[in-house]
Amino acid sequence: MRTLWHLFQLFRLAAGLRRYGAIRALSSIDLVPAWAPKLLRATTFYIPRKRNLPTSDGERLARALAAMGPAYIKLGQTLATRPDLVGRPIADGLTTLQDSLPPFPFKAAKEVIEAELGGILTDHFQAFDETPIAAASIAQVHKAVTIAGKPVAVKVLRPDIAQRFTRDLSLFEWLAGKAEAKVREARRLRLGKVVDKIRETVLREMDFRLEAAAAAELSENMAGEAGYRLPGVEWDLTSKSVLTLEWVDGIRLVDRGALEAAGHDLAALGERVVQVFLTQALRDGYFHADLHQGNLLVQKDGTIVAVDFGIMGRLSKEERRFLAEILYGFIKRDYVRVAQIHFDAGYVPKDQSLEEFAQALRSIADPIMDLPVEEISAGQLLAQLFATTARFSMETQPQLLLLQRTMVMAEGMALHLNPKANMWQISEPVIEAWIRANLSPEARLADAINNLPRFIERLPARLERWLMEEDQPKQDLRADAPEEKQASSRLYPFGFGLAIGALLVKMLTS
């Protein structure tokens, strides 16, 4: 019965693709068998196409996914960060995918609020705008005024969204499982893990208590950061399905003209976005991972206020160390160092050549490091980058797709505000400061001293486990390494791909 249900879901997907003329887009994706688009066309030939569709296959696919619901929107947003899966033209088209849906009725929003907070709406708000100011796939936002007279933004979860999302995601899991069972490249790209990450991310988005806690934690971390802040949380008006935050007046970062008219320094704003993101990722290991331009407001005094904290990312200290060393190595063009870090971290299998990998890094980065924006060939660069990925048998790490996407967003905003922005110059002070604070001999010694009691405490158990392993037949543990062995090898997409991500975004957003 489950297979029949998945086949029915697959037909619905095919019908949606047909309506928007998006089946052809599948033909350019290497992982899709050549017969699949033909089969989809044959089974949906009688379904009429919509008119006035975009000419780009990627944009048509984006339209189709947006029309099919929340899970498909999240899938499209994830695939937009994975040109290694879908190819650059399709990935570019998917960047046009907007996470917006028609609003649901005010009556339904009122019912959710009253069920979650108790009583009736007027017990909590003296004024409440029935028309939402924004509506996305997970929730919509209304402006309101609390009983105490404080203007707030009230985010309300869409009714039945969790059931719809779980239903649709089951198809993606089934397709990923089939692909990994039949196609070696699908196993290397770890499609199942990609779907798992989508599930984990969206389920967290659906619990607004977690979003409120994320806002509070990030606000605490960034309390001393000049020119950047977060709205306060109204905890007594927040629950699993309702989030109430301080109302913020400001110009959205996307509105370049309005910012310019208001007299803001656009280049400085762009630099601040990138440096704040790097500070969060490197210093704190906790970053705002949904930095699209609608989620950043600029107040009259130039302060940037971040909103919407449903998607957050974390990095362990070890991951941050590898990240900083790799980025710094690229900035200094020390490709042997970058290659060695990849090998030490486990990004590249030990049977590969360190020297050849360093040479491959040089061949990608050297030709473009000094070029002006308009002369960078993003297509050529990406072709070399992903050819290198496959050549050295490096597995992708889907758990860091959030970091990958956020870096692209941050840099894209800086370039939107200042097309001549130099991402290396913007990033270098933050990276250098973190390296001085964490990778100097003094910092390493302090770390060793701090970790010594824990090491001594665990030493007997480790010795016992080592002695037991010595008594066992030797095995190749590479494929089945325990989680702690893999912890330091989770940063490949950002460390390698996004170390030159600034250069890609320069071209893609200019």
C-alpha cells in the first residue's frame, strides 16, 4: 500500500511539473534516468499547460514547486544550493523560488491564537490587523498592539501544515532511497541525508518556542555588536504555534533605492552583514541561517535588525577551527595548507594525492583571485569546482547546507548594496581575529589545559576500548566510522566550496 501511495504522489508531482512545462528540466539533471522524463510526459500528456511561462527550465521548475506546497518549496530552496545535484542552469532558476503562499483566513489565525494562548483574542491584544503583512509556506505574520500598548509582530502557524509537510516529504524519502539503491552517484551525494536535513530543519521551524529561544540566544551573543540587534521576544504571548516579537520599523535591505534616499552608507551596510555573519559562525558557532534580504531591516540610525529565526545553524569548535584555517589558507593562497587541512579533516580520502589536490585548488582559485567582478566566469569556475569534487571522491555533507546557503545570501546582500565589494577584504579581519584568538600557540595551550581533566577522566575507557579493538580482526572503518570520528569531516561544502563562494556570488548577483 505504501508503494501505491508513493506512486500516486509521484503522479501528482508529474502533473504539477506538466502544468508548468517543467518536465524538461529533469532531462538536464544527471541523476534522473533518461527514461523518466519520457515516462512522465507519456502519463500526463492530456494535462494542459499554463500560459505565459518563463523560458528558463529552472524558473519553470521553481513555479511548479511553489504551486505544489510547503515541502516542495523547501526542496527547491535546498536544490538551489546544490548545482552538483541539478546543474548550474537549474540551480540558478531555482533561486527565483519565493517562499510565499496566499494567506489563510483571519478566522483560522484567530482560532490558532485563542487555542494556543487561551481566552479570546482581545484578552491579549487591544488591536490586531486582520490582513497579514506577509504569508509564507509555514506561517503568516500580523501586526498587532498588546494590552500594554506595545506594537508587535504576531507570527501564526498555518493550520495542518505539519501533516501536509510530512505527507509530501515521504515521497522525497522514497525517491532518495530508490536512487541510492540503484545509482552510485546518488550514494556519493547522500540524497537521503539531504532529505533528512530538510525534515529536521522544517520541523524545527514549526515550533515557535524554539524560534523564540533562538532569537533570545542570538541576541545575547550579539549584545556587544555595534550596528546590529534583534527584536525582543514577548514570551507571555508566545507558544508552539504563535510567536510574538517586538515590532520593528525600518527599510528592508532589499530596497536599495529607499536606503540610498534615506542617506545610508550602502557599502558599510553590506560589509556589516557579512562580518556579522562570520562573527556568529566563527566566534559563537551559532548563526542566523535565513539571511534573505526580506529578513533584514535598517533603522533610521543605520542599525541592522534581523528577523525570522526559524532557521539557525550551529558549528562545533572543531568545525570552526577547520573553517577558519581553510578560509585563511585560500585568502593567503597557501593551497598546500588548504589541501592538508582537507586531508586531516577527512574531507578527502587518504588514498588521494595531497600534491595533486593542492594543484587542483590552485587551478581553480589562482586564475580568478585578482580579476574584477565582471571578468569572473562563474560557469567555468563551477565546472572546475564540481569536476574536482568528483575527481577526488569527496562526499558532500548535507548537514551543512544551511551554512552554505547562508554564506551565499550574506555575500549576495553585500554585492546587492555595493557591486564592487571585495569579499576577501571584508572577511579577512574577522577570520584573522578568530585565528589569533583560537589558533595561536597560547590559545592551543589553553585549550589543552582546559581539556586535560576531561581527557584524564576518559582515558581508562579509551584504553579499554583500544585493547578490545586490538583483539578484533582489522576492518575498513572508513564507511562506518562512528559519529565522533566523523565530526571533524562535516565542513567540506563550506570549507572548500564556499571558501571561494564570494567569487561565485559576485558573478551570480552582479
